[in-house]
Amino acid sequence: MKSVKSLIEEILIDIGIDDKIDLDEISTARIFLDNLNKYFYQKNNNKEYISEYHQYWENNHKEILNPSINDIQAKKIAERFNEVFSNRNDYADILLSPKINRMGLTKNNIANVRFFTAIQDFKIDIYKQGRDPFQQFLTNPEWFDANKVYNNRALILEFLDFLDATGSQGDKRIKWMNDAAKFLIDYCESDAYNIYKLCENDILKVRKLLADEMEIGYSRKKTDMLIRDMLDWKVWKPGKNIEYLNVASDSNTMRIALRTGLLEISIPLLASYLDVYCYQYSLMDEMTQSSWRRVWEIWKELSNNSCPAAPASIDYLLYKSIGKKYCKLNMRKCSECLLDDICPQEKRNLKPPKSISIKGMTGWESGRTDEGGGGGIMS
């Protein structure tokens, strides 16, 4: 067990002060913990922040973490991905996009199924236990019919029950379905296939419409997933600005970027308790997308390359075929992974950040306190 006194002495040595503390252990601990508590957890005069630390963290998190993209690692990854995309027979077991059973389905059917499932694709697995929402269309087409879904709570609940999606943010999920159905009715002749035409086959216009202008449950990530799938499944033809479609940043794509050394940081990422306002998370989210885009840019420059039209086309490869299958927290499958010889040994334990909100039942709003002490979070 490391004592508080020895911890402080280690810190002093690390910053170049080779001194021993004269106070005894308990006296040292009292002073240190009291000041630590005040700095990290007690309000200051600025009521927008939990503490002085959180204001300091906002101002300095970029310089402290100092994230950067390693072009050497980016090129190694680009060359490996080029092998996979160029030699599909040799890498047939590595999926590059979600596989769906299209039997009996038109492009319009597929677009409507994906439109309504993509909204719900948040903290649930729509394909869990062999579930197939696409073939379910043949049995329950009304679930994906905007005119029948709109203002039909019973039908929406039936669909959400099928997805096991009534528990997590159930009320929001119902609203998303209803608002999305109304959007299709009002703007797309009740058919999600027509979204692309409405936006003049322009990827950026689709993203802006769904994620920024319409409040129907579509975030940037969900929108990009929808567009990616529509293009990869050849439901929509490649149109304008496809090159701006990035890899969706999540815990898997972040973890792979960190462990391969593609995305480098000056210190291991902080626990979410120290990133209450998500400055670290937002920065890493942005940098992860930029790092995978950099891989794609270098890949395009390789001779005889098989680089796809947009970075998003490597999203599923990263998220599912590498992240979910091999690059796990316990790292037990590194030797089977496509990137095993690329990941530096010293980086294989790095972990992505988590997002935490100061609001909500499990958030940090109740963590606020003042000079009276106490306070904190309880389960």
C-alpha cells in the first residue's frame, strides 16, 4: 500500500524536487486530502463548474493530453488494409460491412428498415441473438411503414420489444420512431429511400438534414452509419461529397487507434470522474475520426490501391471485425488480430475514454459540494 506521504514525495521527485516531507504521515495526509478535495470537488465563485480543477481542465486539457497522429503507424495500417481490400479471397473471413439477407426485399424496403433501426442503434444490438430486422420486414412490414407507425404507440412498442429497446431511454425511443415517421411522411413521400433524392444525392446535405435540422433521433454518428450502409449495400449510388463520410468514433475505433499507436497521447487518458464535462472525450472523439481519415488519405496514395471512396467504409472493419472480435479489454486475442504485428507492445493496455454527464440520475450534479465538505455521488 502506497502512503499519501510517499505519493507526494514521488511527485516532488518527478518534477525535480528531491526533498523528504518533514511532517508525519497522518498530518501530511490531512493537508493533502483537504486541499485535493477543495481543488477537485468544491465549488468556486464560478458556479458553472464543479470546482477550480474543472475550469482548469477545460482550459488546458488539449495541451496536457497533447494528442497527435503518427503517420508511420498510419501507413502501416493503410498497407495492411489495402491487402485486405485487394485480396478478398485471402481475407474472406474478415467482414468489411454488415451482412444482411436481402431475399425478397427491394432497395426501398432495405432503406426503410435501416432508417428505423439506425435511430435505435444506441446501446443495443439490433442483430442480437441472430435477430434479423430485414427479414422481419417480410413478417411485419407495418413496423417500417411510416404511415402506419406515425401516432401508433402500440405498433412502435411492438417493434421496440422485438429489438429489446424498451428499457434504455424507452420514452425517447418511442418519440424518435414517431418523429422519424412524420419526417418521412412530410418530406419523403413516406419512403426513406427518397432521402437521398431530397438531398440531391449529396452526403453532406443528408447529414445536415437528419442530424442538424431535423430533431428525429439522428445524431451525426447514426446518420453516418445510415449513409455508410446505404452506400455499402448499393441501395444508394455514390454521390456528392462522399469523401467527407468519416469513421464513426466509438470505444472500439478509439481503442484501436490508441493501441496501434496511430493516435498518440502524452499521458494515459484520465478516468471519466476527472472529465465530467467531457472535454477529454470530445477531443478524443474528434482526433479518432481525424486519425482514421489520415489512414485513408495515405492509403489513397499507395500505388495500385483498393482504397474505398470514403473513410466510413472501414468503419465496420474496425468496429466489428477487429474491435469486437479481437481488440478487447483483456487482449486475449491479439495473436489472431489483423493488426497484431503493428501494435506496439507497450501500448496494448491503453483504453479509450468514457463519457460522463453532470446531469441525470447517475451524473455528477449531486457531486457538487462547498466548503462544508461531504457531498458526492451515491448509487
